[in-house]
Amino acid sequence: MVKTPSSIKVHITRLEMAAPPKTSLAVPVNIQTAIMRAPDIPLPFYRYLYRQVGARWHWVDRIRLSDENLATALHDQRNNISVLYVNGAPAGFFEYFRQDEETIELSHFGLMEHALGLGIGKWFLLQALYAIWTLNPQRIVTTTNNLDHPRALQLYQMFGFSPISTGEGIVRPLSDKELLELAKKG
């Protein structure tokens, strides 16, 4: 019998940043890093990154998209994906979307399990913010919720984001059938 997971209620916080961060951080010592833009990211690689980064935080929206809809979202000229590599292996990614001339949304940001605890999360978020601010927006927006990393909200605020609204939402975790389909896709 296929188990259907119950929905999870979440508290969502929308944040806004109106000026570039004034902080500078060095890469932790003894760690080799590279951040590379992935303008034509292959769908299987994106799904791998998204699942590896987001599984523990219940990221499901992009997993449920068809290949066609995912390709449309990812390859939109307003969308940008950059992948973090640590010691030669993928370790996380950030994605942003230019909503208009004034507003850019940091839509996805995170590290893979093996990169957590290395002390690179703050540095990586700062690199993402620096990259976005080079486009001269008036503001950067993002959202987080209580299923995210326990220090996510605090980290965003540390770098200059301010909460602008809160609300409630529902996350429907992947079902066994969806997980099986995901495994088949590779």
C-alpha cells in the first residue's frame, strides 16, 4: 500500500534587503571552493542539486514540475543558477530570478549535507548576495519558513534582510509514489 504523507503547516517569512551587505568574509581555511554559473543546467543535474540541498527542508515544488515546465523555469533569461563546489564536488547552489528592474528574488539557496558544518554557509550566502547586487536592483527579496535550517532567518537578517510579512502555508511532502518516480529518473 502506498503511503500518502500528511500535509505540514508552515510559518512563512518574506524578507527584503534594500542595500548591499557591508560584511566581508574569507573562505574557511583548507577548503577549496569554486562557484560556477550554470546557464544551461541540465534538468537531471538541477533535480539532483535541488533534492540534495532541499530534501531535509521539504523542498518539493520543483520536483513536481514536468520536464517541460522545469526547463521553462530554469532556462528563462531572468533566472540564474550558480553551483558551489567544495573540494571538487557539488556542495550547494543558489538561484535568483529578476522579477523586474527593481526586484530580484533569491529563490533558492542552500548547501548539501556533506557541506554543512564546514563553516561555509555564511560565506556562500554572502557570495550569492554579492552576485545579485552586481545587477543593481533596488531590493532583493526571499522567503523562508520554519522547515528551513533553524538559523536561516537569523542568517538572512544578519546580512541585512528585514522581515516584511509573515503568513501560513502548507507543504505536502513527496509521496512514496513520487519518490519512486524520482528514483527512476535518476
